[in-house]
Amino acid sequence: MNSKALRVTCGENSELMLPQDEPTAKAPAPRLLVDAMLGRLVRWLRLMGYDAAYWRDGSDEALIAAAQVEGRLIVTRDHALAHRRGVCAVLIAAEGLDEQIVEARTALGGAPAPYTRCSACGGELADLPRADARDLVPPYVWATQTQFSRCILCGRVYWRGTHWPALQRRLAQD
């Protein structure tokens, strides 16, 4: 079986190569903890299908502890944090969002299952029967759309609206 390697920094100036099966093998994607420096990127990681929690507040020590307890890989732009002893992280160098998306996709080895997570909270999306969506979406949306999904954590409802082609283009950039 062909395999790829997930490149992450682990500790001081070392690089860890984690074996990853080809995307067709549906190997589990790493769970991520994205620091506050990458607030825009976290939404796009979720759209790509990653279980990406967002760390807004707190010390680096608390972030590291949370990542270890939850079994998450840290995603950061902070060089000092990424290279600390005992820290496994994906270091994002790019400043622009499109470049960050490409860099994250490259470092993480592709997207696990696009459009399966809530972009707001990261919860999993479940199919929502059209009839059940009627009172949850605007009348025009209900009249023009046939497929809906809903976040199992926050209840947010999703459909493929006019924004759909732009989402697909942005996530397809390399």
C-alpha cells in the first residue's frame, strides 16, 4: 500500500513523519487545535472536514495541555510554540488565507471529508429531511433547495446556496 507522511514539528527543531494512508483508504484525519492566530483558517479547516477546535484565549501552556489531553495536533503561526519541547504542531507560515489553506492541506495530506462539519462550531453535520427544514430556513431557500444538513452540536442549518461554487473554488486551489 502506498502511504504519505504527515509532516509536523515535534519539539525543538525536529520533524516527525507520521505515516498516513492514501486518502482513498479513509484513514482517520488528525484532530486539530487551532490557535487564535488562525481564526479565519479554522473555519476553512472545518469546511474541509477536519475536527478543528479553536483556541481563543489562554496561555501557551494551557493550549499545549489541552492539545495533549484531547489528542489534538496544534496548528499555529507561532514559531516558538511550534518548536517547544514536547509540542507537536503544524506551523503555518503564510499570512494570506488562500495560502494558509494550501499550506494546511499540503501539511495535513489533503482533506478527510469536505462539507461534513459545521464551520461555526466544528460539530458533525447530519442530513436534515427537507420537511424538517421548512421552519428553519428562509421561505425562498426552502422553495429552491432540496438537500439540507444540520449541525448536531449547535443546530445550524446548511444548504448549497449561491455561495457553493465559490466555496468549492477556494478549497480546490493549490
